[in-house]
Amino acid sequence: MLEIQNLHVFYGGIHALQGISLSVPDGKVVTLLGANGAGKTTTLRAVMGLVRPKEGQITLDGKSLLGKKPYEIVRMGLSMAPEGRRIFPDLTVMENLLLGAYARTDTAGIQKDLEFVFSLFPRLKERQNQRGGTLSGGEQQMLAVARALMAGPKLLLLDEPSLGLAPVLITEVYRAFQRLRE
């Protein structure tokens, strides 16, 4: 499904990624582990078209992602829940979710996915008219993941999904990930 080959990314003169290669087969869960500053976030940002690699290849189902804009990559089937939640705090939960579906035109599919994310994260349904910035940290993480799912991705990228969460909320978020895999 996703192939990364010999990826090199620079930030100015800093060689942030040096020859990263990895494969994410269809239907599999792959975890990218490493110390702070090892390039995990930069790898995901390169895949999503947020930073431009100087060298290497990134393909999804055999189609190159290089040179594509982030919204084009989303339309090709990738979505990402970024580190630090990055929700829209002044928008409601529902508005945040609908923004996740901005690149879609299938109204019936959007409605079906709304029902699905509400089944994954029932707290979001209860709080759908509440502003995102008033949610707890765990609820904001759920919202970030749910918003990414609203794009209808073939592959979901998660950057530090448990960062800053209480252990009980980590369990709840990872339980939802298990349901996604099923």
C-alpha cells in the first residue's frame, strides 16, 4: 500500500531524514519508533506532502505522492492525525469533523462515517455541539483521530496518539484503534 524508499529530507542545512525506507502493507499496522528528533514526525510530514523530500520515493498503491499537495494526497487515500491534537478550538466538535471530510463529495458516505466515528468515540457524539477547545485532552485526541477518519482514508497516519493523555484515556483511544483494525 504505502512504500517509502531512500527518503532524504533537509531543514535548511540539517539533514533530518537520511535514507529512510519502509513499507506499510495493506491491512497491517506499522509503528515507527525512535528517540525524540529521530525523524518520525518528519517522515509523516513528508508522506502527507507537508515537507518536500530532496531525494527518495513515496508511493501509495503504486502512485507517486511526490510533488502532490496535501489535499491531493488526502484524496488519494491518506489522512493524518498530527501530534499535539491540532483541532480547531473555536469550532464545534461537529464542525471539526465535517472539516475532516472537506475533500469528499459523497454525502451518504460522510453521514455513514459520522455515525462510525460516533460509535468509536461516543463522547464526541455527546459533545458534538461543544467547542473543541473546551474538551479534555483525551477528548481532543479522539476528535483529532475522528476528524482524520472523516476523510475516508485507506491509510490513517497517527503522530504521537497518546502524548499527554491519562492512562485511562490511552486505553480508550487504543481500544478505538483496535476496532478500526477489525
